[in-house]
Amino acid sequence: MKKDIHPQYFPKAQARCACGNTFTVGSTKEYTEVEICSKCHPFYTGKEKMTDVAGRVEKFRKRLAKKEELKKMK
């Protein structure tokens, strides 16, 4: 690697989330603020909501059932 062209690396940089959680990361910045972390993200907290817009799952299941019927008829 070439000398004096890379930014300084901070192996114990502090990151602070909007929810108030702080954690240590490796970064080229000594302090970082983030909007969302694993403590408040819905996927990791189990509060994720699955929405079925316009019955897409039902539409898919109907199409799949029709295909199965056609296979049985042949």
C-alpha cells in the first residue's frame, strides 16, 4: 500500500443511534451518528409488520392452484 494516502483508521470508533444506543465500530471517523441500529430496527426487534397489499399472496396462490389443476388434467 502507498504511504500517506489512506485516511486514519479508528478501530474503536463510537457510533450513536437516534434511539440513544451507543456501540463501538471500526471506522475512518472517530464518532458517527446513525438513524437506526439493531436495538431499534423492526426486523431485529421482532416488531416487523408484513403487509399484503391488494391481496397479492391470494392472487399468487390462485394462479398456483390453477397450474396444479392443469397438470392433473394432462
